[in-house]
Amino acid sequence: MTDERPTVAVWKFASCDGCQLTLLDCEDEFLAIAGAVRFAHFPEVSRASVDGPYDLSIVEGSITTEEDARRIREVRTSSRRLITVGACATAGGIQALRNSAADGAYAGAVYAHPEYLSSLGTSTPIAAHVAVDLELQGCPISAGQLLEVITAELAGRRPVLPSHSVCQECKAAGTVCLPVSRGTACLGPVTRAGCGGLCPSLDRGCFGCFGPSVGANPRALTEHLLEEGTTRAEAARLFATFNVGNPVFGDQAAALSAPERQGGQP
Amino acid sequence: MASDGDAVIDRHGFDALIAELRRRGFRTRGPVVRDQAILHDEVSSTGDLPGGWRDQQAPGRYRLEQVGGPELFGWAVGPASWKSEFFPPEEVVWRASVDDGQVTVTEPDGTTEPVALIGIRPCELSALDVLDRVLQGGRVVDDRYAARRAGTFVLAVDCGAPASTCFCSSMGTGPAAGSGYDLALTELTDGRHRFHVRVGSPAGAEVLASVPREPVGDGDVAERRGVLEGARAGMGRVLDTDGLPGLLDGNIDHPRWDEVAERCLSCGNCTLVCPTCFCSDVDDVTDLSGSVERRRRWASCFDIEHSFLHSGPVRASTSSRYRQWLTHKLSTWWDQFDGSGCVGCGRCITWCPVGIDLTEEVAAIRAGDRETVGDAS
């Protein structure tokens, strides 16, 4: 009897593994997933690997080496559908900080012998290299959203993924708005929903780890933050984290880091 | 002047009112202090109410502080509105499962014990009236809303402490409760802490009759008048409603829409704190077993997907989305529901993370009206 379950491959590029581990964290549903699909390649789960083609490839991580730039094209060629998960794969990740830094500045700060490294000067999202069928934002991604994407793929329907702001999740959860009620610096109004408003529910402003919402206006939020007493350096740092490689956040971080011009925009 | 049945109760009488409503099987819900804001939760006595708390509100700013004193209602509305009591942020409409080729559809049981709203403000009472018209007053009745709304007991409290963001006087919805209540209280603190009670329904009269009360005196009437006059005078904002629907209709190309879009985050907070915004999205979601759930959740006209038709969003720009919200609320709502969609509670001003003020936007459009209309004609 042939196994007719769709084959799924999970691929890692420059990343921390956190997003693919999110799949294993779906503890209550993982056996159901493993029953509905055949994991043909998933090194975090099994050393066994089956050659492609694959029905669905789930790709984590960014492209930071020549070798990975070649490998992602192979993955694309052998995959019917390819979805990218996490800030690294969709925006370049925290390692994309190096994209706007002086050559080797980060490598020199982190490694004792950066001359042993063989990597590109940039960290770029998967979609900059190959066609991507769906991007799932987050650092890490939400287990619920990943499950929804896999379920929707299996059912052949469009996944339900909000493109709006985290604010709407805070409101649905009944979380009192931290910026308004306490003056907390919070990226929620410009950040894509998906986390359920996790940080604000724990009295912490949104880090923006899900990247920009569709239609985000980070410039207007920045103006307000500066008026309320956030320094330019603090505001720049807010935007220069996991999604700095997404121009919506990255350009804002760069504008804030640039020397202040007379009468210039923040 | 006191009307028949009106009375004065003290705090013990108020406690007795709440106890009587609970004895009659109502879930008693009212304002409480939680997470540094006035929110809604179960209240079993006046001890649960926000005694001694005052709020400070401004565009994009809300602070709550304990100032002491006997007042239970010395604050204006917080971020929560009573909308979520009857129209929750997310709910399952139905579930379907397939078993041996048979599709079974089940609807969650929407029936609940009736709720008594303790301390609902006049602006919020008007907002409920608006929602009633929208969700159960037309040809199509929202059954789940209607089931939750049925048998609601309304114990309103007139507003004596409007915020700087309030403008219910402009909208004719406050500071005194006009109609739609079973009992309406006015908190009086001059000399002795007590409440002037107005009766708005037979059910209200019946409940009031069961608690210790005293007749209304001239001093009570005078103090109540003073409280309401003070509230009108303390209203922080004004919205000039003269010819408002026509004004907005005639200015859809006004440059102000682009200007406000420069500041607007398109985050949707204004629509979610609004006590009358009723838009929702419906999603069908499958699970791995093949079961389907139809879910309804609050939606916002600030979402790009809200106006998504077959080839893309109709309102792709923030400018067009802000305009949609404001013109619907203040203008086309009249065409659709024969009334204003705005009750003047000021939540959208306070809870906008960057403090955009709709009264200021309307005033700017009014100020530029002559010029714009002149250009267009």
C-alpha cells in the first residue's frame, strides 16, 4: 500500500531553530499533524530523510552564505508549495542588523577570529531569492498560526491570518492599552497581529517581533514616541530588532539613527 | 421636580438594590478598577465599585488615581464599553462535523441568565440603543445579540464627572440618562452620600420598592440639578452637529483627510473602543479532523482586508479608511439607521495611541468647507 499522505519537509537556514520547534510545541496536535502528513525531511525530529519532490516545504531562517543561496534554490525546485516561517525567513532576522553596519562590524564584535567566517555581507529573507507561496511572520511564530497554515494547506483553503495590528488582539483580550494608560513605548499599533497581544498582557510594550502590520505608519508612531519623551536612540532601537530587515521597520530605524537634521522628519 | 416613584437611597440602599437584582437571578455587572483602568466585571456590592477613583483623560492619554472620598462614580467612561457584553469580540456561530458522510451542524447555546448593568452611563445607554437598532431593529435580527440582550436590567448612573474628551452634551446623550433605563441614579455627596433615583420602568419600580428609601427632598432636587449643570459645564469637548451629515458628504475631497492620514496609525483602536462600531468578520476554520467552525470576530474599517473585494481593497489608503469611519459614524449612519453613530463618549479620542480627535477633525473640515465646496461647484 502506498502512503498517500502529502509530504512535508522542514528546512533550516540562518536561524535559531525556534520557529521549527514551534511545530514540536504543538504538543496536543502534533500526533494529528504527523498522522495527516508524512515528514520527509525534518532533522529536529528524525535523521531519516527522503528525497523530494515535496508537497510542502516549511522554511526557517535567512540567507547569509553563498551555499545557502544555492541550497534554497534546490529546495524551491523540489517543493510544490513553499512557505517561510519566522522573522529570519521573512525579513532576514536579527542578523540583518549587519546589512546596514560597516563591513564586518558585527562579526568582529562577536567572533574572536572573524577571518574564519565565510558568509555574505547581508542577511536576506527567502523571498529575496526564490518565489514564496506564503510568509508567516513572528519571532518566534505562533503555534496556533502555524497549525492554521498547515491545516489550511491540507484542506486547500486560504489560511485565516490577520494582517491588522496587535492592538486589535489586545482589545479582544480586554488588555488595557499600555501606551495610553501608562505611557509605555509600544510597537503594537504598527505590528502585525498573531501573538494574541502577549507582551502587553504581561505589562510589557510590544517588541514588534511579528513585524509590520499591513498599512502600518511607523513614522507617525515615532513622532508620537518622541513627543512623549522617548529618545531618538531608544526609538531607533525599538525598530532595529528581529524585523530590521523589513524596510517598514528598518527604514524607520535608519532614519532615527541618522544624524538629526534641522527640521527633518524623524 | 420629583416625579412619581422617584426616591433617595443611601449606599446601604444601593447595596440592597444590587442584592435584590442578584436575588432575582440577574448577573450584576458593573465598573471595577483593574489594570489601572475602569473596566467591567461582576459586582456583588458597592464595595466592588471604583470608590474614590478619579480619571484624567486627554487625547491618547488615560490615568486613574485614588483620591479618597465617598464617590463611587467620580470618573468618566474607561476603555471597555458594554458592547462586548452583548456582542463579544469573538464567538463561534456554528460547528459542523462529518461522520459517516453525515454532516452535523450545531450552534452553541447562546442563552444566558439576564444581565443587570450596574452604573451604565447615559452615553453608553444611548450606544446600546444604537446597537439595538443596528443588530436587532431591522429586517435581519442578530439572534445571538438578541438572546444576550433580552431581559437586561439597566441601572444607569447620571454623569457628574465628564472627562476632557467627553462631548455627550453636543450629541444629546447626556449627562443625564434620558430613556431606556429601569432605574437612573444621580450620585449626591453634599453633606450626606446618597443617590437620587428615577424610575424608568415597572421592573425598576418593583426593584426599588424592595429596598430602604426615602422621599425626594427639595435639597436633593437642587443638588442633582447642580451636578448635571456642573457636568455640562465640565464637558471637555464640543462637536458642532449643525448640518453635520451634509457637511461631511459635501467634503469627501477635503485635504484634511490626507492630513489626518499622516498621523493615523490605521491600528483600529478607535473602532474597537467605540461603543457603537459593530463591524465583524466571519471566518470558516477547519481542523485536522475535518470539523469546521464558523467564527465571528470584531473587525475594523481600518483593516485593509475590511474592504477587500475580488481584486483588492476598495479603500487602500489610510485617508480613505479614516474618511469611511468618520463619514459613516456621523453622516451615512443617519441614512442607514436614522440617527448618529456617535454618542460623544470620547473613547476614540482618549484611546487613539496618537491622540487623534474627531471633534478637531470635524472642526477643521467645517472651517475649510466654504473653500472646498466652492472649488467643487
